[in-house]
Amino acid sequence: MKFYAFAIKEDLRHPVNSLLILLLPIPLLFIPANAGSYPFGISLYGMVIMYSSFLLSRPVAEDRMHGIITRIAASPVRPFTYLASHLLGYLTLLGIQMSLFMIGSMIAHGDAVHGRLPILSLYLSFSIMCLALSLSWNTLFRSFNISFGLFAGLASLLCLVGGVSIPLFLLPRSIIGYIMFLPTYWLPHGLDAIHAGDMVAFWQSHAILLVFASIFLLIGSKRRF
């Protein structure tokens, strides 16, 4: 619990992170609803989750880059405890942001957004995947600024091709079979499944997001630098 509380305090001592949690999703609530689907902001919020996850995970990334992880490995503190506590702290902050976004969608869109609890659970799985991806990505770099600059381009591309920043129904059907191998695809796929009442596809999206998260965690939990 000590590391968990420290992780949250370490993020919140940066004012930009508090603004990130409270304000960044708000403009998405003003995107109007479309007939036959959720308001586009519900899917586009996935991009906010990706960037938020990366920025919130900055402390543990910098600890690795500065060699603090190596010192922790030589101390009585287990690296697993350190890493799990920090990731849980970041997930808690994302959970607050997601909950506020869902409350905002209730005010802005009312009954146009149904199934808010399933949507929130899907956001949670997507957040776990994004945190794991951020952890894995940062193992490739010695500078957080370089890492973030390249990640910004990667995240934009994944969201564009994966159907987060462009509705899936606008993408050519011929490429769907390929983008299914992208982790970002499974958020809009799951959202469409909730809207259509297809619970099999909904749980499939959950499972695949968590599989991606497991793979990224295995890669990102290796001690480097």
C-alpha cells in the first residue's frame, strides 16, 4: 500500500496530470450522437486513455531509465511489488477519469448511451492494455521525451487504423482482417458489440485486450538499463 499511495501522490503532484484527468475528456462529450451507434466521443475516448496511460506511467518509466529499478532489485523490496503497486495506482487514476467521463456522458447524451457499466468495464480492460503497452514501449528508450515523441505518433496511427479515431464502419471491409491484430481494434469492436447487444463479441474483446496486456507486461517487466 505504501508504494500504491506513493505512485498516486507522485502523479498528482504534477498539476498537468490533475488537469489531464479532469479536463481532457470533456470536449469529447460535445460530439453529437449518430443514429444507429454511440456518439463518436465514446470511441474516441480510447485515444485519451492511450495518452493518459502513457503520461501517468512516466514515474516508473523514469525510474527505470535512471537505474532506480536496479537499486530496487537489490533491496528487500520485490520488483513485482513495486511495479504492481505503481500500475495499480495509475489504473486508479484512470478509473477516476473513466467514471467522470461516464457521468458526463449521462448528462450530455442521456439514453443515447446505454450499457454504461459494460462500457466502463471495457475501458478498464483497454486501460490495462495501454498501461502495459506504455511500460513495454519505454523499455526501448533511455529518454522519456524521445519515448513520448515517438509514442505519440504510434498511438495516433494505432487509433486511426484500429477504428478508435475513425468509426469501424467507415474503414474498408478488406482491411478488417488485418487490423484485428492491432490491440486498439478491440475497443471499438467491443463498443459496437455492446450497442448491438452481442455479448459474445463483447467478452471476446475483453479477453483479447487482456491477452495483449499480458504480452506487453511480460515484455515490459524485464529489468533493463
